Amino acid sequence: MSTFAPAPGAAPVGRQLLTQAGMEARLMLRNGEQLLIAVVIPVIVLVGAVRGSEKVGLDLGGKPIDVLTPGVLALAVMSTAFTSLAIATGFERRYGVLKRLGTAPLSRATLLGGKVLALLVVEVFQFVVIGGVGLALGWSGPSGVVGVLGVVLAALCGTAAFAALGMLLAGSLRAEATLAAANLVYLLLLAGGAVVLPADQYGGLGDVVRWLPSGALGEAMRSACDGAIAVRDLVVLAAWAVAGSALTARTFKWE
């Protein structure tokens, strides 16, 4: 019998995972820059896009708020799972945080699992805020149980795809390069990736952008809010997640 109380040793894996996820989520929500990317910018995009589309009479194939709110929810997933994760992980590498965590009982799998779980916690917060703003502006919300299920599947598949790509970026570039590249990709996909606007608004490029993770996520979220599950777009997201994870496993540098 041990003479120490409590007995020395690593905590159970489940407790390690929840503790790491809680810490990661708190760090993300306390960081002003990441909070700006995760919540403030999507809300500004939603309000600005709705007001702008109403003023210019843009034909989106439905009420602007019902078309744009799902797209901004998809943008929120992208901003957190890709941009925020890539930047935070890149600087953790630079300052040796990941190397120091490697000396703890926390395994690499548990560390990554904690990061992903933290992303989902932050995304729930984002969905509450953005969904609340959308409802205040007249959004009707997801249609029925199938719609809610579709939103959940889109969020999970989108998180997996963009988190894999974010870790790929953070694990292969220097922190400063990751910061620049993550923000550049975010802006390019926001403008031309069919995440906020439907793919059919891009004319002949519509069929192309749907194969991007941003386009697939945006279309999956819009379909879900219309009461349908976009199987094709979910498969595209799953393919990006698998490809990104495989490349990350081969190229990621922990220090």
C-alpha cells in the first residue's frame, strides 16, 4: 500500500482530456484576438451581409437572413477550428509549450483530443451568440430534427476538416508564417470560398468551390437549416479531414 495520500500517479485519461479541454477553451475565450476572430467578426459579417443584401436587392434564392445565417455559422466553425487553432498551436510550438507538455503524463493523443474538444465547446458558444443574433434579425432556424442533426454533422465534419488543416499549417511553418498564412487563407475563403454566400452565387465557379472545405461546409450548413442532410458535402469534408490528418501525422513538428 502506498504511504502517500493521494497515491502518486497520472490521472485517468478521461480526466486529463477534460482538464486539457477546459484549459484550452478558457485560453481561447480569454484571448482578445481569437475572440475577435471567433465571435465578433462573424457577427459583423452576418449583420453587414443581411443589411447589404437588402439594400442592393441581392437575389439569394430566399430570405437573406435564412440564407446568410447558416453560412456565418459555417464561417464561425472555420474561424475557430482553422484560424484560431493554427495560430495558437504555432506559437505554442515556438515557445516550447508543446515540448514541455511532452514531459507530462499527458499523451499526444490526449493533448490533441483536448484541443478538438475545446474547439467544440467554443463552437457551441459561437452558435448560441450567432444564432441569437440571427433569430433577432428574423432567422427561422433549422427545420425539424433532421435540420438539427444536419447542423451537428456539418459542425463535426467541418471541425475535423479544418482542425486537420490548421494543425498541418501550424506543424510545418514558423509561428509568424503560420499567423500570416492562417489569416490570409481565412480571408480568401471568406471572400471566395462559398462559405457565407451559396455556391450558386459564384457562377461557373460554383461547382469548383463546393469541393473546397469552406464550400462544402457552407452548403452542408445551409442544407441542414433547410431540413436536409447534404451527404455529398459531408463526404467532401470527411475526405479533407482524412487527407489533412494523414499529412499532419507525417509533417507535424512538436518543437
